[in-house]
Amino acid sequence: MHPQIESAFNEAENRYLHPEELGVITQYVESLPKRMQTYCTLRDKEMTIMQQVADQLVKTLPGETTEALERSIKNALLVMRYCAMGMLLNNEAFVKERLHTWMGQSMKAYHSETVDSALYELLTQALNQSLTPQQLSFFNPMLAAAQAEFLPQDQPLTAAALGW
């Protein structure tokens, strides 16, 4: 649950909620049908989106092993699912908590930073083609939160930074 909403519910035990607290809850409740629609769109288009990303990734990184590409794609599927649930909950902390340990450790253990950086750039492009601007406004903050947990932050995600 979104931290502000959870806090408001906890405060409701002691007093009636202030208008600004009710506003946060109202905003979330009003956005929930659109968030659910976005979640369903992601669920229904997941394989199409990821196949497009996989096909482009093979072309972009022809020297990478199939095993490395498959591992990164499988991880990206999990990341997308966590991001979708985080979007539904409107809770970036949910995404960060779920990814904090395993994703960063996986990237370090398998030295997959280059593959993952390229993959997430391609994923962003595929999502931009598959989702509406409003759907992207719900999903992109979660994906950005996820990427902040495991992609290097010291350089922008560009072709030059990836060594292309």
C-alpha cells in the first residue's frame, strides 16, 4: 500500500483525516481503475513486449551468449511483474524492497550490466510503443525505481555509455 495512504489509515485510529489526507486517498481510489487496466494490458502484452525486446537484444549484442541473454530476459520479466504490482499498489517502495538484494547480486555475479542496460533501454522503447501515455505515467515511475536499484547510476543510459 502507498506509504501516505497507509499512514492516513493509521492516523484514522486517533482522529478524523485531514482534507489533504483524504485527497491522497481519493486520488488513489480514482486512479485505481486505470491502474488495473494498465496492469491487465501489461499482463496481456507481456510476451509480445518481451519477444520484441529479446529479438532486438540478440541483434544489438550479437557477441553475448544465449545463456546470458536468457537470464537477463527472465530477470526482466520478473522486474516487469514486480513493477506492475508496485504500480497497482502505487508503491515504489514495494518494487525497491523486492528487487534490492537479488537483482543487484545477480547482475554482479553474472556480470550482466551491459546486457541489462541494453535490455532496459529496449524495454523502455517497447513499452512506449505498447502503452498509452497515461499508462506509461503509471508504470514508468516503478520501472525507474527498479532500474535505480540495479543499474549503474554514474552514467546516463546511452549507446556511448554501453560501448556501442
